[in-house]
Amino acid sequence: MVSLTALAGVFLAGVVVGFWLLVAVCAASERDPGRDP
């Protein structure tokens, strides 16, 4: 059985990675406004 601490760590890591990925996409789209998303 997977421990709750490990599960929470994986979940938090996924949230952080997803957040920074979203920030990077937004920054790239603002830097290049001529391109449609």
C-alpha cells in the first residue's frame, strides 16, 4: 500500500510542475502575441 505521505508528495509535485508549466505557457504567449494558442 502506498503511504499517504508519498501520495501527498507526488500530488504536490504535480501541482507545482503544472503551475509552472502554465506560467511558462502564459509568458510565451504574451511574448509572442501574434501566434494563436
